[in-house]
Amino acid sequence: PKIELNDEEFLKIIKKLGLTYKLEDGETKETTIKNVLKLTDQQFIETNKRFFAEKARRTYNEQTFKKTDAQRACKIDVNKTSRIYEIYQACDALDDDLFRY
């Protein structure tokens, strides 16, 4: 899902997680997440694919999607996965209605 927040709200979320970053002109929120967590493009794409596939699977099976589920699904550092989870949760990108089909 695309992150639908203005830059100010998004940077508040990043700062709340103890991270610092200055948005560059034209930079997407996803690029900011990738840069803040120091992930390569490939790592970020694979992590998002696994992260949201697990979220969709668990929603389809009517199970909750917790941070530990995300950590098991992603093949990166659990701290980075936790931060991705918290960012997407704060941006309402993990709303179950977005994953119903």
C-alpha cells in the first residue's frame, strides 16, 4: 500500500522511532524508509514482498498479524523489521480492510 501522509506527519513517525532523516525533494516515503533503515533496493523490495504477503495470508486466514509474524516472514534484522512494522502501522497501511479479497 502507498503511504498517504504528508511529509510532516511522516517525519514525526520517523522521529518517534528514534530515527532522524531529512526528506529530499521528490523522494517517496518508501525511499525514505529504505534509506533510514540502510537497506539496498533489492532488500527493501524483497522485505516488503514477504512482509505484505504474510499480512495478506494471515488476514485471509482470519489471523492477527503481529510484529513477531513480520519478523519471521522477513529475512532481515528483526530490529529493522520491527521498525518497518511500526512505520506501516502508524501510517494505517496494515488495516485489515486493505487486505480483504
